[in-house]
Amino acid sequence: MKIGAIPENLLERLAMVFGLVPTPFIDTFNAVIVARAVMVATKLDVFDSLASRPLSATELAKQLGLDAAALEKLLNVLVAIGYVKNGPAGFAPTRLARKWLMRDSPRSIRDNMLLRFLEWQAIETTEEFVRTGKALDVHDLIRDEQWAVYQRGMRSLARLSAPEVAARTPCLGNPLTMLDVGGGHGAYSAAFCRRHPQLKATILDLPQAVEVAVPLVAEEDLEERIVHKAGNALTEDLGRAVWDIILVSHLVHHFSDAQNRSLLKRAADALRPNGLIVILDVLRESSREVGSQTGALLDLYFAITSLSGTFSAEQIAGWLTPTHLGIERIIPLRSAPGISLVVAKKVADSKG
Ligand SMILES: C[S@@+](CC[C@H](N)C(=O)[O-])C[C@H]1O[C@@H](n2cnc3c(N)ncnc32)[C@H](O)[C@@H]1O
């Protein structure tokens, strides 16, 4: 997916064709105001408050304890970008806002909008990163009260693709044990447990994540089958021949090449025969190419936050070489465009 300047009328279309649009202005000033308006409206409960009936800015401001004139300006931006419509009875959310931003929508990514406020702070350090090459260690910087925002934000995105990930992971027979490395909120473990009725999952995550993630997993009603283990995936002994599935979702982009090599070596040792290592992440086109716009943006963002980035399937294959596991399948997700499953299998007589 791309962001960019989109003409709204014929004059603007012509200006675009003749190269008269100052695109950098749109890419920066407009983009930032759009982003902040959606984030703030979500945080202030604007969308949910308009769900049952349209309201004027004054009525909504009274209900939410906000300034009516200022709120009207925000609402006008939301109308301009298609999140809210303004009719005779007042402002109401559009289908887009109802689907993605309402608390009780099955596709809600409301929690992920709140995570944007934390990411914003990290993005502000881009200049420092480019000057010095020194990255943040984002997991060390998250404050105690921010861990729940982080985990809930990741969960809301994970829920969009977790059923597909569980359904399309080519498990043989009846998997019994799963290790979800950096699985925090548990949305993927829950989807795998629903798909495989005898499966039990262990989520290995940092202690701060585990503290806030336990109640999130309780919401899945699968406490009997999903447990957390507090630990560090960079150093943890993952066991010997104990897991049928080891999932590593959106974690390798926080680690260096050497750290991922070590993680996958320990994961391969910990797999049972016919077990699968499943890596879920944004893949680069190849080790040298940048690929899609989103891929390039994420590559920079992961570098700012963890001095890492996105990796290609070839690089992942390289981590697996010493383990004697080979990549069996790469499955681009339909529910999360740009994200792929990389599946490696430990064959019964593998030495890995
Ligand atoms: C980007 S989130 C991904 C969460 C989940 N796997 C998903 O795909 O939605 C990264 C997760 O890895 C965890 N994590 C980061 N560093 C870790 C480490 N060294 N050991 C274990 N977990 C780690 C974070 O706490 C967080 O839960």
C-alpha cells in the first residue's frame, strides 16, 4: 500500500500531470495532520460516541467533555478524509470508521490506533538515528503503564490474520504442543488452539509483556490450554524435541542476523520430528532490494526501534542452513497483505 498526494478535482489532476503539486508538502504537513486527527478522535471516543445516533459538534462536545468549536474542526477533518459524514441530523461515522475503529466491531483496530502514540515518540528520533546509527531498544524503553497499550495494539492487528495463519499452516496430523515465541497477547496461540483441539500452547515473552498479557489471554477462554513463560528469546533454552509448532511472529525484525540465527538453531533443536518452525513477518524482496513502500517504511521503523529491519526469504533460509531445516513453503497472507508465513519443517530423520 502507498500513501501519497491524490488529486480531488480536475484542476488538481492537471496540476499533478504538469508537475505543479508540491508533493513534499502533502507528504509531510497533510499526512501528519491526517494521522494525528484519526489517532486523537479514536482516543477521545469520537467514533464510538457517534455510533447509535448522529450528533452535532455541540452535543458531542457536551457528552465527551470537550471544547465544541475545537471538536468541530476535528470533525471537519474527519469528514474530509472519509471517517465521518455530516448530515442534517449531525455527524455520524462512515462504514470505514464503523468497521475498523468501533470498539465492538469484529475487525476493530481501535487498540492499534492507541499504540500509534507510542510509535510516534520513536519516529521522532529518526534524525538522531540517521546521524548516529544508534537505535532505540524499544522494548527497554516502554514504560510499565505502556505495556498494556503495546500488547492490546498488537493483538488487534493479529486478530485480523490469526485464523488464516492457523488454517494455512500445513501441520501434519494432530499437533499437541506449540511454542509462541514473543507471542505476548496470545491471539495466534488462541487461533491455533481453536484449529487443533488437542493443542496446548506456551507463550514465551518478556516478563513485562507477560504481566499484561495474561488477562488478555483470559479473554479468549482458553486458559487451560495457553500458558505464559516469562523469559528472553535471545538466551532461553527452548528444550529438546518438545514442540510440534514453534511460531515466531513479528519478532525477527527486532533481532539482528546473528540473534535470529541463534534463535532458529535453538528452535530447531526444540522441535519434534515433523515439527514446524513458522515465521510470520513482512518479507523483503531479496537481500538487496527494498520492495514495497510499506516494506521500506517498516524497514526504517524497525531499524530506529531495534537496529534491525525486514529480512528476505533468502536471509531466513540462511539462518536455517546450520539446522538442516529447509523452507518448505512461503505463504503470502490474504488477510494481511504484505505479510507472509515462512514454514520450515523438521523431517523425521533430520539432524537439526
Ligand atoms: C511486535 S510484537 C509481536 C507480538 C505477536 N507475536 C504478534 O505477532 O502480534 C513483539 C513481541 O515480542 C516480544 N519480545 C521482544 N523482545 C523479546 C525477547 N528478547 N524475548 C521474548 N520476547 C520478546 C515483545 O514483548 C512483543 O510481545
